[in-house]
Amino acid sequence: MSTRAGIDAALDEALEEAAAGLDGAAADLALLFVTHHHRGGLQRAAPRLAGRLGAATTLGCAASGVIGAGREVEDRLAVSLTLASLPNVALRAFHVDEPDLPSPDVGPAAWRDLLGVPEAPRPAFLLLADPSSFDPRGLLEGLDFAYPGAVVVGGLASGRRSDPLLLGRTLEATGAVGVALQGDVRVEAVVAQGCRALGLPMTVTKVDHNVILELDGRPPLELLSEVYAALEPEDQELVQRALHLGIASTGLGGPDAAPDYLIRNVIGADPERGALAVGSIVRAGQTVRFHVRDAATARDDLRERLARQRQGAPQGALLFQCTGRGQQFFGRPDHDSGLARAALGRVPLGGFFCGGEIGPVGGVTHLHGYTSALALFSPGPT
């Protein structure tokens, strides 16, 4: 991490610190994240970084805040650089735009041809996307389709509308950039959505796209009113300002079918019909549950999920953290990165504050909000 004013000085400082952590090994992968104060700096940084790192695969973007060296810097000038030495790992970088995506009617080979990434060995993907020009959900569905079981983690740039994405020496004004990792590397995703369940699980019995008309055969607002009446005043306040709906990750099934929920915003209500609109397509037969979000719940959720991660002490980590999970939300700086370091040890940890986070829930890759998505790196096959 560097907070120096000029991009050249900041990049040099970050390079010196990151390279020292590699103990003389060559960098194979570089992730560069800059705050939007350096919006013109990526153009200068790209060739400078390539000249210093040689053949290393480089990805980057601008953001409202960056994460590095155990710190989070928000809304002020900063540069975060993460370097990785990845022996016996094949790296394949790519750039895609919306028109490039294969039709939903084609087979998985079209996706593999587009990205230049074979199916085996099973890859892991890091993705960065420009939210003003590219909806990544079609790409995420394609990756899940073409590469079953692959871990996909990343985020949407949160700089300014005209900020480009960095891929090698090239700046891409639109679309998404990414890298596939194949070989002697294991990537585990930890996705903390930061919500707490209220009431009991319910089954969707009548729905129109994203408008839920019946839950357990009754109007959703009627059921919500009953849940609301039984809550303490603090939780009633959360329902009024931070209500969400969790959709069971297994999709179809009974109330106890899924241990985890995909959290989606409640975006509207129709009092006449007693209906609720949510920010996702919902299907009849799915199990859902009301949720709320607050700082204490978000803290506990991330802490518990980090405690359950399977890789022990990883050798590196990337944190893709929502812009809504910073100091203003938690009341102190370095919250999520601090929890990660407390759970994982002093692992090298870089990342940025995202305008949307990418990571798996229930084995399916989703675009999230208000979430922290971590990618944990260890030696070993994916």
C-alpha cells in the first residue's frame, strides 16, 4: 500500500514493499488497485508496471477505496499492489465485452473458445468488471456452465464512470477483464453477505418474475406484518430500513433443504395485493426467509465464515469488499481486513472496495451487494 501523492512514487513504493515479500521470486501475477484520485494514473502505471515485472499477468482498476498491507484506505488517494509467485500455474488473461458473450443456446465449448481456457485442469477465475458498460451476470452463468465447480471471485470497479480496467499494458474502457489460474494452486472463496434471518422459512407458492404474490399460500406482507409484530424495537427499525429476502441456495425444496441463503434486496411492496418485489427472479417452490442487515450481524457473519474456511493458513488472499461495508458502516477503519488477518494470520491481503461483489453461494456464482468476498490462495490442485 502507498498513499504517496504521485502515481510514479506511489507505484515505486508499493512495488518495493510487495517485491520484498516474494523473497527474490519472480512475480507471475500482479493486481493493481488505485483510488479514483489516480484516475489518470493507470495510463502511466501500466507500462511502468510491465517494465518492472516483465511477463507477469497484470489486472487492475480504480475504486473508491483500496485494501493492502492490513489497511483499508477509503475516499483518499492510495495505491494497492498485490504480487504473487505461482510456480507450476498457467495464467490465461482475457477481456470480454457484452457482444462477445455466446448465446445461451450454444454449448460450453463456445465459452472455452471465447476465453481461451481449457476445461482441465479445473480453473479458478478472478474477474473485474466495469458496471457502467457490462452486466457480469451472463458471464458468471457461462463460467458456471462451461467450468463446473470452478471458483469465481471478483468485483465491479467503483471508481468513476470513465475509469478504465487494466489488463497487462492495455486499458480497457468497457467490459470485464479476468484471469484463469490452472495447475498447482487452490483457491477457496469465502462469501459473507452479512445478514441475519428473521421468522421462519417459507415456500413461494405464487410469483410473477420478481414479484412474490404468495408465501405459504398467504400474501407476503401479511406474513411480514406478523414477523414484525413479534420483534424487538431495534429489529423493527432494521426491517423498516434494511429488509432483505434470502433465497435458499438449493433453489427448489422444502423449508430445511438449504443451509445457506442468497440475499437479495426487497425493492418494493404492493399493499393492495400484499405483494413484495425483490431484486432477483424467484420461482414457485423456492424456500425463502426474511433477513435484515446491520453492522453487528455483518461482523459476526464474516468472522464465522472465516472460522469455517477449509484451507487453514493460506499463503495469500484478495478481498473484494462492498463500498457500503467501510468505516461509515462499522464505525472504525480496517474492519473486514482486520477480521481476515485475525482469522488467517498475517497473510498478504490486497483488494478494493467494489460496486458489486462476485462469489459463490450454494455452488453457484452470483453478483452480490453489501458483501465481502475473499479469495484464499494455497498450493495444490484446484
